Amino acid sequence: MKATKTHCVQVELPSEAFAHHPWEPDQLSRELRELWLLEQVRQRRLAFTKAAELSGMPVALFLERMRSHQITPFDLDPDELARELR
């Protein structure tokens, strides 16, 4: 497996954010990474296949996560999609 350069980002969150769900740091780190990658796909900055690879998830599981966050795997804007469906 190819070594990947990584960046460490520190995020400060208020304690009250954990009042109803006390996450473990590793769990929170994984979830934030996944959400960030999902947002990169939503913004069309990253292909979903690459995002799945970077997340360490199988593509099928990443697609399921995309579905649950209402992110389409199709790289068409609404007008392009409407033209394709005609």
C-alpha cells in the first residue's frame, strides 16, 4: 500500500456539543473525516471513488453514505440532468 501524506487539523468544539452524545476522539475523528470527504464530493471537488478510497471505505458503502446525505453520484447539474432525461 502506498504511503499517503497526511495533514492534521485541530478543531475546537464546545463541551456542550457533547452533552447528548459523548464521542470518543477516534470516533469523532473518523466521522469528521467522512463528513469532510462527503462535502468535497457534494461540492464536486473530489470524485466519489477517490473520496471512498481516502476514507478507507468500499465504494458501495461510501455510495450508501452519500445517499443518506442526499449527495448524488452523478456529475450533472439539475439542468444537465433534465436534458438527459428528455
